[in-house]
Amino acid sequence: MKTELFGVSFEQATMSSAVSQILDAARHAQKGLVVTPNVDHIVMLQDDADMRRIYKGALFRYADGMPIVWLSRLVNKNPLPERVAGSDLLIALCEKSAGTGLTLYFMGGNPGVAEKAAQKLREQYNGLNIVGTWCPPMGFEHDPDENERIITDINSRNVDILFIGVGAPKQEKWADAHIERLKVGPILCVGASFDFAAGTTKRAPKWIQKIGFEWIWRLVSDPGRLWKRYLVQDSRFLPLALKEILKAKSSA
């Protein structure tokens, strides 16, 4: 069952059911993008036709943003059951895939971060099979030779689940551009998740995540980089949410 909001067809999934869906797709070598739209992504979609096309064609779309979940409960007869954050999805999939024989690959992060994340997760989950990591340099998406090296390495490792963490919309567009050549199963676009898993960036406490204020934690932690995104760009979410509320009322 799906929940329609902002032109996006979200999976009506809990974290547990999302993990089950992805693992099942991996076992059946079902290739496709797995995206976790948050407020920032919803705003981005308004002006980016390529991202709208990519999201429409994604294998799974999970809501990573409490405002989206809250809004679904206001306007939709089939509301979203809970938030499915990409960073939590990475950890949950590592836990549940450990010992199953499924293979994982981490692409992204600053130098050494993906490998550090992989090392920590292997120590935490016995039998976790992370078969490779790659840290692409800045501007890699425009470098045919670097893209060739990345694809060759991924394809040489028999990867069942590929995680890409280079930020939106770069990660989604890179995956979409090369998906035909990638010999993988599900491809998860997970943003800063490697930094959280590696411990190089501290994530908000669970209680802050649950009340939907993780963005404030991140803003305070890195204001120079994030103030424009959260305070200027993402302010456009409010009129978009109001439009969804009015649309729901008019069709009631």
C-alpha cells in the first residue's frame, strides 16, 4: 500500500518492514534505487525534473522526515506508520544481513570514513559481509575515468546491496546515470550515514529524533554549511504542506 504526498508515492512501511522489503529484493537480485525523502528532498523535487523522474522510478520510497509523517496523518486516509530514516536503515540492514551471505558495499564519505564505518559495523555485527568501500574525490561524477574505476570495482565484488552516501541530489543522479552498468541489487542513497556509523559526526539523541527536531541538532552542529539549507531553502516546505492540507480538504 502507498501514501501519496507531494507527488511522491511513499511506501507504507515501518523500519522493520522496510528492512524486510530490501533484503527480499537483494535475495532476488532486484536492482533499483531506494530513496528516503526528507523535507529538503521534497523542496528539491519542486525544481528538479530529473529528481522527480528518478523518484517516480525508484524501487522503494521511504519517508525520512517526521514533518512528512505528521502531515500524512493530517491529510491522508492511509497515513505513514513511522519515519524510516536512511541512517537508521543502514544500521538495520547491516544487523539483519549479518550471517545471511548477502554482500554490502559502501561508496561515499570523506577519505577513510566509509572504511571506518565498515570496520565498526563488522565488529558490531558478527558475519556482516561488507565486501568493499570507495571514497570518490570531489567532482568524481564528472570524471569518466573515476566513474569507470568505481563501477569496475563494484562489479568485481558480487554486491547484493550498494549504499551510496555522497549527498542529494548527486547520489541519486549518479546511481540513475550508471544503474544499467552496475551489477548489484538494491541501491540505497544514504547521505551522511557513513559519518554517523563511523562516529566522525555525532547524531542527535534518540529523543530529539523522535520529536522531529534532528534538523535543529544538525544545524547547531554545523551552522556554516547547513543554515541556508534549513532556514532558507527548506522554508518552502510550509506552503507546500499547506497546499496538501487544502487539497485534502477540498476532496473530502
